[in-house]
Amino acid sequence: MKQQTIKKAIIPVAGFGTRFLPATKAQPKEMLTLVDKPVIQYIIEEAVESGITEIILVTGQNKRAIEDHFDRNFELEYRLKQKGKKKLLEEIDRITNLANFVYVRQKTPLGDGHAILQAKDLVDKDESVAVLFGDDIIVNKKPALKQMIEVYERYRDPVIAVERVDKKDTNQYGIIDVVDDKGKTHEIKGLVEKPDPKEAPSNLGVIGKYIVTPDVLEALSKVKRGKGGEIRLIDGFRSVVKKRSIYAHECEGTRFDCGSKLGFLKATIHFGLNHKELKKDFAKYLKSIRI
Ligand code: G1P
């Protein structure tokens, strides 16, 4: 059987999560829970369901809870065993064995591109990797990353996940310029970071999932620091877009932007309504609310 080429995913999780203060004062924003599971676990499960076997988390200060979450906890396991809580024990064990976890630290917050570069030495010279930001959860039977990997397998070029956004919101996203606006997969002509609606080349906004090829990673390592001394991933793509093909893919599925409070609330409602034990009672409760 042909081996899938994308085996590793880099997930930058070093950010401070200021939008969620004070909830994130003493805990990572990635550990905020949607019903009973931290956001980061949804992202990692999507990666694993897409065939990823190695998860590289780029962490920073105050992020130890993430490492502990995916590590063994002997005392907890012992107590669950003693109490005969077999199902919970299995679930705890499953989380630990989801993938091979690797951690690197980003010592200074110098942008998402800088975070990704901290993992560069963990990627083979000829290897393409997935990059997933911790905010975007896409719910779909076939995971969004799997859809992107299929595009990669077809072209062997970098792939960026995009979504149609409201024209008035283009200043919140990287916006792409496409060669031909047909179908769901578009060749990219250019990328503009957070343009004013008047200047936006399209309404296709970059969402936090990418497939990065070795040349893009190399180009990223040569990108000059921009605003605030930061290195941004989008600049890595921008520096090669005139020289090589890059594809944008509109993934099938419902996206929740868990980096915003409203998106987080919407996701909570979605996962509540789909939760095995809660869905009936939760739906009943929601129906009973008068707004
Ligand atoms: C980053 C990217 C931007 C992208 C966004 C998606 O911006 O630079 O191109 O649209 O993620 O989440 P940030 O939201 O980190 O400022």
C-alpha cells in the first residue's frame, strides 16, 4: 500500500489567549472545554482521523496542562480502576495513545511563522507537514485535513484551507487572490493579510489549516520580521507564490471559530446537541428558553 506522505502535524499553542481573559490567566486557552473535551483534543483527533501519527506542539509558558492532558496519569488511572470506572479508564487511555506527541517551546512570542520554525528540525528535508492552528474546528464526516491531504496528493503542492467570509470581515483574515474562481479547489495568485473590504481580492478567507511543503518552510526561515518583530506563516507562502503553484481548498463541513467568544459558544451548543448523554435533555432545555 502506498504510504501517506503527510504524517506530522505542527500545532502552535504558545499564544496567551488574551481574548478569553480572565479564563486564560492561569490555564491555556487550548484547554478550554467544549462540553467535556478541551478544544485542542478536537483538533488533534481531527488530525489523527486524517492519518497523522506525529503531533508536534509548539508550546510556551503556562502550557504544561496540555502536556499533562496527553500524558499518562498513573494515580488517576489507579483510582478509576479501583472504582471500576472501566469506560472512563478506556477513554483516558485512548487520549494518551492518540499519537506520538512531541513538544518544543517557543521562547518568545514572535508570530505564528516563528512558532512553526521552532519545529523545523523535527521535519525531514523532503517532508511536507500539516500546520493546524488551535482555533478552527471543522465538523464533517470526512475530516477537513483529510480533504486537504487529498488535494495535496493530487498536486503535491502546498494547500491552504479557505472559507467564504462576509466581505465586511475580510480585515480579520488572510484573503487569497485566485487564478480561477470555480469549484472548491483554487490555484492561488496572491495572498493579502487582513485587507480592508475595499481592497480584498476575493472573499476567500484563510482559516487555520495548511499543508506546508519543504520549500515553503525554507522560505519561511528566510522571511524578514514584520510588524512587531513577528514572522507570519502567510509571508512564507507569499514569498513563493509567484514561483510555484499553491492551492486553496474550501473544505466541506461546519466551521467553528473557537478563538472568538461567539464562535466558542456556538461550538458549545453544537457539541452539546450532539453529545451522547446530554443531547436529549439539552435540546429540551434550549427549546424551553424564551428569547
Ligand atoms: C492568522 C493568519 C490569517 C488567517 C487566520 C485564520 O491570523 O495570519 O491569515 O486568516 O490566522 O485563523 P490571526 O488570526 O492569528 O491573526
